[in-house]
Amino acid sequence: MKHATATSRPLPIVVLLSGSGSNLQAIIDRIAEGKLNAEIMAVISNKADAYGLERARKAGIPTELIEHSQFDNRESFDAQLIKTIDKYQPELIVLAGFMRILTNQFVDHYYGRMINIHPSLLPRHRGLHTHRRVLEAGDSEHGLSIHFVSSELDGGPVILQTRVPVLADDNEETLALRVLTREHQSYPEVIQWIAENRLQLSGDQVLLDGKPI
Ligand code: GAR
């Protein structure tokens, strides 16, 4: 991945989401503060009631709704998604709570240009309800992972992991909030690395400033 004019032109990104969009909001806010040199070309959701769409509208960002329930199968949904995303010519696809299993066709199309954030220290706790599962497992630490997307569910080369402690009196909500707060810091930071051309994917190896991460 090479962003040609990183020092001047903002990195064009498209954000995909299914829910609240608090990570989208963090990205919008960092851009507004001048700390993230990116431009959100569009926000795309598979859910009409995703609050993230509302956040995008409020920020004047184009939105697209592609409801998976309107498609016969994953292949045709993903094909429509590709068509819609590519209209905006993004250099990076940002999955921010996009709760869909993706086809290989989709993942291959964007390999090395698509990142995801997941609320666990991968490879631990892929999938849903990660905070509950951390508590059930009695883990002493938890956190988040940001990774390039591969065809594995919540898998692919890891870019950054941020750890938080699990406290004795934690419940699902307190733990979720601790992780989410760190997500809002870490995701814009990683996108800024990409905007500055500091991040490369060489095979399955992630390099930051030319060095393995
Ligand atoms: C975030 O916690 C994100 O890590 C998670 O969904 C939440 C979306 O929150 N993603 C996954 O679980 C992906 N497997 P948001 O809509 O408020 O940004």
C-alpha cells in the first residue's frame, strides 16, 4: 500500500459499519482536530438503523445503505458492496463495527487496503461477545486488535494491539467501555500511520517505518 502524496493530500477512506459508529465518530473528530490527514469519502452500512449513518450525515459525509437482507447470497451482497465502495475510489477501507462475514472475493479485492478493529487480543476471542467471554475465561488482561483483513474471521496480519487490565469488580459494561475508549485512540492513530505512508504489508508481515512491528 502506497499513499502517493501523504504530506499534502488527505488519505481517501471509506468506512463500513453496522452499529453505533463511535469509532467513526473518533475518526471524524481527529480529522476535524487536524490530527488525522484523511478524508471520509463515504460511510456504508448494511443496517438502516445504524446510528453511525446518522453521525455521518451530521458531519456532511455521503452515506450508502446496502441491506444484506435484500440479497440472495453473500456473493451478490459483496459484489454490490465492492461496486459501491469503488465508486468513491478510496485508498483504505476501514471496518468499524461492520458485523458481516466477508467472502474471499471481497477480501482479495482489498487485501492490504482494508483494516478492521476487534475488541480482543487476537487470536483470543474472535467473533461476538468478547467482553463476556474474557470475564468467563478469567483472563487478567483484555484489549483490542487492529489488523489487515484476511479471509479468516477477525483474522489477518496484526498492526497494533492495545492492552487493558481486567479488574476484580469488572462487569461486561465496565470492561467494554475501557476497551472502547482505547479503540477511539488507537484506530485514528493507525489510520494516520497509513496516511503518512509509514505502514507497509510485505507478504503477511506488517512493517512500520520499514521495521517488523
Ligand atoms: C467495536 O467495539 C469494534 O471493535 C467491534 O464492534 C464495535 C463497534 O462499535 N468490532 C467487532 O466486533 C468486529 N468483529 P462502534 O460502532 O461504536 O464503533
